[in-house]
Amino acid sequence: MKNSEFSRHRRLRTSQTMRRFVRETDLTVDDLVYPLFIVEGENIKNEVSSMPGVFQISLDYLDDEIDELVSLGIPSLLLFGVPKEKDEVGSGAYDPNGIVQQAIRHIKNKTDQLLIIADTCLCEYTSHGHCGVIEHQDVDNDKSLPLHVKTAVTQAEAGADIIAPSNMMDGFVSEIRKGLDEAGFENIPIMSYAVKYASAFYGPFRDAADSTPQFGDRKTYQMDPANRLEALREAASDIEEGADFLIVKPALSYMDIIRDVKNQHPVPVVAYNVSGEYSMVKAASLNGWVDEKAIVLEKFIAMKRAGADIIITYFAKDVAKWLQDN
Ligand SMILES: [Zn+2]
């Protein structure tokens, strides 16, 4: 019964135990996916200059990474490949012996404790840096689809547990689903980059993946940051085509979209905390301007509150350690 003229909200904040007791959202190590850049060659461990603490590594450094991720209890990693050779049609992406396919086999041989998510795109492998085949200075949707299907199938053959197409071609989920099913991989789920905005927050990633477009931009296939209804159409068509997970990318400036997608689709929703979001926090914390741990944990709890079930983040190892400390 109310016994005063106003509400006593502070009653539920009186102690750490009380706050824990009434907390509505939680963040656990099970929510995390760690992105990893595998570069062709030997004895390579290059720190990405715009992403302190993030490295491109060659296969011979992979064991250390796997051991660390398993010991921290992180359940999943997302693989990107950085090939030596690039060409017009991104052949390295669907080479059965490509860098990502080799990395997948290597991880599979070593552990069954990590879910391997393969990013399925061509932009790291094309000489022009775009996510498909170029015709008339633009990415040709329908000509690009078969190459994305080939990429996904070779990744599944290598042992990928989840296929994550990021190319934003129309029909990519249905074509990849069909291709995987025909190759006998009907149990391999698709984690679709369903809602991927043409964002300035991807800048540092392009240093890490060496995938900067050599002409133009990606605005004819990635989405306009101003659009919300379009995000719902993208998510709906991907679900119809067979997506098992929906990614919203980037995360921090698109919390409303994460919530909208979660409200409309009863599937796991994945927030991609992208490179620019990482680098901004890193730069500010290296300058002593913000408390890195507090800021990162706050933004991840906010993504969970917005509706994300899973978070892809370069902070995954740090978060796993901080959660252990807590
Ligand atoms: Zn791409």
C-alpha cells in the first residue's frame, strides 16, 4: 500500500544484494562471440593499428588463441580470412584450401568446445574490395550469389558450425540454404547479417581485414542508417528464406533496431559491436578519459536489454575475464 505522496523506487536499490535480486538483464560469457582475423603466411602476429589489442594472426598462432578462448569459457568465434592473393572474383573465399577453410579444419582438429562461425563474404578476397562480382561499376546481385553459395559450402565442408553471410545481396539466405541442403548440410544454421547498415563505424575493420573498397562505397547493398522499416523488411525476408539467427550491425547506434527485430522475430538476435565502437572506447580509455571495464560492461548490458541474445565483440576476452573477476 502506498503510504506517502510519492513512490519509493529506492527501496529496491538499498544494497548490492537487493540490486542483484531485482536485476532484469544479465550478461554472461555464454553471450559472447570473438572475431578472429586469420592471415595467410607464417609466424605473423600483426596488431591492427586502429584496433589496439586486436591482431591478424597466421595459422601457427591459432593454437594459443584456441587455448585462451576455451580456458575463458567463450563459446564461439567468428572467422575472417586475409589472403595473400586477391582477384576480381574473390576466388580465395571459396577455395577448399583457402585460409578460412584451413583455419576451420585446424580448430576442429583441436577442440570441440568452440562453435566456429564462418563469415561468408568476398570482400576480403576481391581485388576491388567489394562483396560480390562487379558489373558496370556496381556489385551484380545475381551473379554474386553462386559464389557466396560456393563459399558457404566449402566452409561447411571444412567443418564450420554456423554460416554467417555478411554480403547483403538479395536472396543470399535462400540460395545459401539451398546450397547447404543440397550438399548435405541441412543441420548447419545460418546466422544472417540481416540488418547491416552502410556505416562509418566499420573503418578500423577494413584495416584488420584489408577489405577497403577500391572504388565507390557499399551503399547500393548495405542499408541507409536513416531507415527503420527497411530493417524490418530485411529481417522478415531473411527469416522467410531460412535464417536461424538475425544479426544487427552495428550495435550501439542501432539499439532501437535491435529491439524492433527482437520484438518481431522469435529467433536469437545477435548484436555486432563493430570495430569503430571498439576503437573509440579503446582510444578514450588509453587516454585515461573513461573507465574501460565499466563502460564496456555497461554497453553490453544495454545491448542485452535492447534485445540482443548474443554479442559479437573484440572485447570478448576482456569481458570474459572481468566477469570471472566479478
Ligand atoms: Zn563483404
